[in-house]
Amino acid sequence: MSTSEVTLAAANAAGNATAEIGSDQTQTKAEGFLRPAAAERPTPYIEVNEPRLARNLEAMQQRADAAGVSMFPHVKTHKSLYVARQQLALGARGITASKPSEALVFAEAGTPSIILAYPIVKAQSLDRLLPVVKERGTQLRTIAASTPGVDALSEAATRHGVEIGVFLKVDVGLGRVGLKPNDPAALELCALIAAAEGLHFAGLLSHAGHSYAAASLQSLAKVAFDEAADLAGLAGRLQERGIAVDCLSIGATPTCLGAPLPSEVDCIRPGNYVFLDGTALRLGICTADDLALSVVARVVASNDTHFIIDAGSKSMSSDRGAHGMGGAGFGTVVSAEGDGETGMWTLERLSEEHGFVPFSGRPLPLASRVRVFPNHSCASIANFDHFTLHLANGEATTLPVDARCCQT
């Protein structure tokens, strides 16, 4: 069976599961969401299921290896040195980070190579990171999408006596940061990067974040195909001008997991694949059994329409999905007591410290615990200083979210 056929089969299974468990009238259909009893901890807290985490990490690395591309997973999803070390041990060549302060945490821990996938427009933004990069011998690459950005990077590199690799950020459809692949300014900016003091042109980098709005696996595959074609076309035009393009780098879990990896690319930067979430399930790129992260909460009240849990927007976040491209509600709710309860509900709305779960006549007992699988796992774990790692043997350990609150 081909990669695309395997992906389609998994997606069909996910879609069927989702259709079957859409109502709490069919309680037994929620089995894919059920887990062992949650660890005894004050609620709410983040729990990561270690066997599922390991399985997700291995599966993506195997996809990268089979396609002959290097892995630079995006650590914004987990912000954890523990998880990053697992990724590197499996074969990742380095990591991708969002902000200089986030990259600093991983540089200080000895990560050999870092892609800083965020536009720097002030040289001072790198004043804490670059001394550590220089001391540790870390390979640092970042992005630029403007002349002021290139100037800022050049100033920072020369001031600190380092060399920075710089990708041109290419906007392939999300409409966030980057130049369009057919914009004549893209060629000029790449030439500027190649000529700038302290910099070298690293290649082309994109993020197909609009893939999170895909309506089918076929549309996901088209996004991936178009992204690769856009980068390859621009690379060809650069080479005609005598500018070597060493790397084409793409990064979005939906395209990296839900479609065959394009032969044109050299590097992938998925992030969400480590935990997955309700958005990945909606897209059909995983099954409920693949979800590695949940928020464990407690039922603290009930009324005639809802039971209320102690996890609100300050635990779940108010994000319904990546780039706001989520489904209904804020997550899927099941019992966390390991007591055989097979009901399933939707976290319908949030206050800051309360979650509202419509129970359709079947409330859970007060003080009982629930497990909420969020629509966006990256945004949920960022609300916590620590997470609980639930091991295969039933034991649990607490680990820090090392790069939490890295906003600069």
C-alpha cells in the first residue's frame, strides 16, 4: 500500500470514528479517546501519554527518513527539553523555534542546529541569543522577508561576530509573513541576503498554515503539491541568476502527515504532530487513539443544562485550532477515572476558570475527573509551567515546560 493510501485509510478511519461518536447516545463509540485513570494531581493539569508521544515521534521521523529529508521539528508545540531530546535521539538534525527567547532555552541546552522561524526586524532582538550561539557553536538559521529585516540580521551578526544563515520566507497561501513566490522582489531580497555582511543565503522556507482549513485529504495534498511547486519554481529562477539554493524547507503538520512528502523539499518542520489534537482529528490525519495530550480537570458544579469543570480559557486557551481554523467547541471530554464510563461530551464554552459541558441528561458526579482533548494542543500546554508524563507502566512524573513564557 502506498503512503497516500495508508494516509487515506487512516483518515477514513478517523472520519468514521468521528461520525460514530458525535452523540453521547452511542457511548461505546468513544473508546478511542479512553485512557487509563489519570494521575493523582491537583487539577487542572496537562497530561501527556508517553507511549502515544513516542509513537507519534517515531512515525514522523520514519516519514522523514523514508523521504530523505531532514527533520527540524518545531518546539513551539511542546516547549520541552525532554521532548526535544527524544526528537534529536530519533534522528532530528535540530529544532525550529518561534522567538529568540525560545531558541535561547534550546541553545543553552546544547541543541546543535536551530532554525529561528520568525522575522527579526531589530538587531537588538538577538543580543541574548547570539552570544550563546557563538559560545556553543550552534548553527543558527533564521528568516527574512524585508530589507529592514536583512539589515537588522546583518547588524546583529557583525556586532556579535557570528554568521547567520538566512532563508527567504515565502508566503505560499497563509497570508501572514513572507513574499509571494512570483514577486520580483523575492529575487532581489535573496541577492541582498547573499551579499550582506555576516549572513549567508540558506534557501527558501515556507509554512502552509492554510492547510489547517483543508476540507479533505485531497485538498491537503494539493496544498502540499502547490507549496513544493512554488518553492521549486522560485529556486529555479534564483539559480538562473547564479544564486545557489541549498535548502527548501516546509513546515506544517497537516501537509507533513496528511500527504506524501514532496520530492522537491530538503527539510520539514512539523510541530503539532508530537501531541496531535482535535484539529488533526477533524482533518483526518490521525485517529482519536493517536492523541497524546489532554487536560485533566474536575467537575465542580452542575445545573440543568451543563456540568462545569475547573478548566477554562486559562487552561485550555480560547483557541479553537491553529490560526483560528478550528471546529466546534474547545475540546472533547471523557471520564478520566478509568472507571469504564464511556460517555463523550464537547467542551462548549469557556470562562477564565470554568468550562461548560452540556450533558444531555447524563452529568458526571461532582468531584469526578474528566480528560479534555483540546482542539489545539500547542496553545493548551503553553498555559502550564509543568506537564505530567504518564508512562506505560502506569507511573507518572512531572516535567517542566522549559520554554514557557518566551515571548521576545
